[in-house]
Amino acid sequence: MKKWKQLLAAFALIIAVSAVVVPTGTASAINVFDKCGSGGKGGGSTEVCGAAQNDNATSMAKVIINTLLYILGIIAVIMIVIGGIKYTASNGEASRVKSAKDTIMYSVVGLIVAIFAYAIVNFVVTRF
């Protein structure tokens, strides 16, 4: 365990020193609306461009909420996989098996909540 702490501390030190020493270029934000409606590479065919062209707050909120729910679903699936790995590696030890089962159960509950939230958001936005 001590080696892991030393390795983590060394990695953090390398990152901190490189952040101070290495010069950075100028940072600029990506304009997602840059090519909307221009017929260029963006062409206005994405959901963000469609919501921006409609200038509708509900459609823009729908895109943002759906994106966050997709991310939540992906995280839940990753946690189910991690729970499965924990369950496999538990070697029958009762506390580790319980921890793995809890991880899987809570991840499935989170996935179900994300699916229902997606359905509710899409129902409400299309109705109102």
C-alpha cells in the first residue's frame, strides 16, 4: 500500500511540475453554433444546431437533459461492470460479496431511474 501512495505522490508531483514548467497555448472555446445553417461541415443537421435555429428554450433544454441522462446511463453501465468484477474477485469473502452486490443493485436502480427520467423528459417536452 505504501508503494501505491509513493507512486501516486510521484505522479501528482510530475503533473504539478509539468503544469508550471510547460508553457501553454492560448485557450479558446469551441463554438458549437459556428457552422449551423451554413451548409458547411456542421450543416445545421445536429440537434444543437436545430435547437439553436428554432431558438426554443425547451428544445435546447431537452438536448442538454438528454445528453446528461445518456452520460448517467453510461456511468451506470460502467458501475455494473465494476460490480461484476468486484463480485468475481471477491473469492467468497462475505463483506466483499455484499459490497459487490450492493454496487450492482444500486447501479441497476440508477440505470432504471435514468431510463424513466429520459422517458418523462421527452414526454413532458413533446406535450408542452
